[in-house]
Amino acid sequence: MEANQELADFLRSRRSRLRPDGIALAAHRRRRTPGLRREDVAQRAGISVEWYVKLEQGRAVSPSDETLDALGRALELDAVEQAHLRSLVRKAKGPPFTREVVPASIRRLVESLSQPAYVTGQRWDILAWNAAAVELFDDFAQIPVKSRNILLFVLTDPKARRLFGTGWAKEAKRMVSLFRVAHDLWAGDAAFAALVERLRTGCPDFDSWWRPHDVGAPLSGAKILYHPVRGPLQFEYATFQANDDPRLKLAIYLER
């Protein structure tokens, strides 16, 4: 069985965030690596060091739910991180990624909306959109299919930087943390690897956001977008999963 490198990286990243217990500040500064030792995490979680080392090496182990809960407490994971840990441990090898197809009924629904709306898939490819989205964001039909991806648009297209203005970096970083969740479940897939490489090449900030292995959860919220003609516009936005195909996500922007 292939090593679960994403699980290994995630555990190491969370261990490195925590300061060792009971270690004097001077001693802490002398350590070559930040954060807790593996032994510290194992002791906190009440498991053997050997077992934890196997987990952090991504080796083929099947920890129980109780062990995962204990690890979550030991590493001080929040609810989103704990859910991601479980997903990484339980993920199964599947067929190569293929771009999703939007049912005709959902496509017609999106096109009928007066507010900007678009549908994305697991890899954040833009699969359907309406006229209002074209007016606000871009004419996605003019983008080659292989590049028709909301991450590529926001992180690498100068039009997106102008559209999000001073809030661009915060929004881009948020999107990277959301994509990280999906990516880790498809790690090793050629399509996801190619997208990460394009993001790394096209966005100088991408690596600094990707390396900490931050994971996020989709939440509704508000955004200010700077339209080239209409000027600053305030939107409330929300995303929804499709009952027809949970891989599909509908994003809607409601102007305030």
C-alpha cells in the first residue's frame, strides 16, 4: 500500500504548531525542529510512540475512532481539522478524476437566476454559469476548458486581483485552505497534481499558503468586489451542494 503522504504531512504540520510542555524557553530555542516531539504527542494521546510514528509516516495503519479523537485532543485540532484527519485516514483509492457533468435541469436553473451564480466540481472546475456571472467575473466560455477553473481564475488572472482589490490575498488564501480539503482526498491523481503545479507557477504566494497545510470549511459571508464599470459592489454569498450529484457545488452572489 502506498504511503499516505497527506496524512503524514498534516500530522507533522499540526505537531509543529504546538510548543512542548514543560520545556524551558532556552531549551526550546535550541531545538532544531519546532513544536512537540513525536513522543510528546503519543503521550498526550495515550498511544505508543511506535504507533504514532507509523501514522506520521503515512504507513498502512487503521486507527480507531477513539484513537483519532485522542490524537485530535493531543494536537489541539479544531472541528474542521478533526474532520479532515478522519477523512485522510479513511480515504480509499478510487479511479482517476474525471470532470463532472452538470445535469441539464441544474444548468437551466443556474441560467435562470438573475444574481451571479456558477457551478464547480471537486477540482473547482467551472462547469456552468449564468449571464450575471459573466458580467461580474468574466466570460468563462472564452477560457479554454482545461483552464476553466475558479482557483486558476482567482489566483492567477490579473482581472481577479483587480476585482477583489485589497481583499484579494485574504480571499485567495481562504480558497486555498478550502481546496486543500478536496486535494488531500485526491492526492496522487494526475489532474489534481497538474492544477497544483499551475497554481504554484502562476501565483507567487501559493506556496506560502499551501505549505502550512491549513484546511477550511465553506461558510456564507460577505464580499466587496470592484467592478470595472459599476465600481465597488457589496455581495452576500453562499454555496450549496446538489442533490443530483454531491460533487457539484453551486455558488450564488446576492447584491446588497
